[in-house]
Amino acid sequence: MSSIEINLQGQVALVTGGSRGIGRAIALRLAQAGANVAINYLRQRTAAEETVAAIRALGRQALAIRANVGEHEAIEEMVEEIKKEYGRLDILVSNAASGVLKPALELTEKHWHWTMDINAGTLLPLTQHTVPLMGERGGHIIAVSSLGSVRAIPNYAAVGASKAALESLVRHLALELAPKKISVNAVSAGVVDTDALSHFPNREQLLNHSAERTPTGRLTTPEDVADAVLFLCSGLSAQIQGQTIVIDGGYSITG
Ligand SMILES: NC(=O)c1ccc[n+]([C@@H]2O[C@H](COP(=O)([O-])OP(=O)(O)OC[C@H]3O[C@@H](n4cnc5c(N)ncnc54)[C@H](OP(=O)(O)O)[C@@H]3O)[C@@H](O)[C@H]2O)c1
């Protein structure tokens, strides 16, 4: 009997916000499949060091790079560091996100720009700087989005709009980069129990409601999202281009 294996041996991945939560699960999944992984973080060095250690324990090379992905110059320096260390990049996962959770009428100009810059404004410079490192081999670019891009959620106006812009950019990049053998897609997750949820005033309610309403009967985990990312980095997804794949156990098809 033959089996199918996803083998990323020799490839190099960058996962922004790869130190914690969903990004960490993605970094580990790509490492399990053979990739060397650079993770990016902003504030929590210890978490980044722990994730690097976990990747190395899998027998892969790992690097933690501190950079605010909301700053274009910081992105350029981060990619330069990857170039120096590995000389190539095959997979870019734009996962880091931030944002202000407030009713729309209370959002200030600063809140709006902060959220837009980090969630929607990052993918373009990341892509511009990393595509040259993919060279003629091509590669895979995956952005991490959320259901707030297409659904209305209380206090989520800025983040939801930023994710909608992100998904649109994914489609446009997918069109332009396909001839370079680069796939560009997004994964959009339902509610996932990470530290990010501590910023929601109604965290418990959100988790309970979500689990109850999910047809598969459980919440989506960081590993569920990571599995979809791995699939998008494999030859099994060769004809998937410019899509947003929803990973929510069917939550969004109900109600
Ligand atoms: N959790 C959910 O329910 C959910 C649902 C749908 C989609 N998502 C999406 O999944 C992605 C990850 O979310 P999560 O829940 O895993 O978040 P999380 O647990 O809060 O982790 C966020 C990660 O991003 C990093 N980060 C934050 N701001 C950054 C910046 N400006 N520059 C560089 N790194 C930065 C953090 O690093 P430090 O720790 O060093 O600050 C950390 O590694 C986001 O795109 C989010 O929108 C989450």
C-alpha cells in the first residue's frame, strides 16, 4: 500500500507571530514536516525562545526574530536576517495580528491605523521582501484571517475590516504571483482559544457559544489551523490559488 507524505525537508519558512498561539502551532507543524523555521515575535521573548527550542527538538533549524510587523523597515531587516542565515525562503505565513476591540463609534484614528497597519498593511511589504528569496523555485504565501472579515461581530469593526482587506490582497497577490510559481491563500479560523481571546470582554461566553454552535461539536484548535496551512504548503493544494479556506468546524454555515 502506498502512502502520501508531505515532506518540506530543506525548505525554509517564516511564521510571523510564530511564538505563541496559532502561529506557534503552524511553526511546529511545518517543522514536523521537515522545514527549518524562522519565527517572529514582538514582546514576549521567553515564549519565542521556548518555541525555538521546541522546533530544534524536532531536529530542525530555528531562529527567533524580534520585529514589529507594523513597521516596513523592521520587516525589511527581518527578511535580511533570514537571507543571511538561510539564503532562501520557501514559505511565508503572515499570522501576527493585533487590533483594537471597541464599538465602531468609539474607534479613534489611532485605533484604526494601528489595526489596519498590522493586520492588513503587513502582507504587502512581507511579500515584496520575501518573493526575491523564493527565486525561480516559487513558494507558498499564507495569510491568517478570521471570520470577522465576512461576518459582523460586536466590537470587531476595525479588525474585521482589516481582515477583509487582507483577504482581498491575497486574491490580488495570487493573480500576480501565480506565474512565479507562488501560491497565495488565506486560512480563516473560527474561535480558537488562545491568549488573544483574553482581550475580549466576553471571552467565556464566546467560547461556550462557539462550541455549542459548531457542527463538529468542538472548538477549532491551533493545530486544526496548522494542518490547513501545511496542506497549502504541499503539492496536494497545487490548484488552490487566491482562496480563503475556512477552518471552523462548520460554525459559519449555521445561523
Ligand atoms: N484566536 C482566535 O480566536 C482567532 C480566530 C481567527 C483568526 N485568528 C488569527 O490568528 C492569528 C494568530 O492569533 P492568535 O490567537 O494565535 O494570537 P496570540 O495568541 O495573541 O499570538 C499573537 C502572536 O503575534 C505576535 N505579534 C502580535 N503583534 C505583533 C507585531 N506587531 N509584530 C510582530 N509580532 C506580533 C505575538 O508576539 P508577542 O507575544 O511577542 O507579542 C504572538 O506571537 C491572528 O492573525 C488572528 O487574527 C485568531
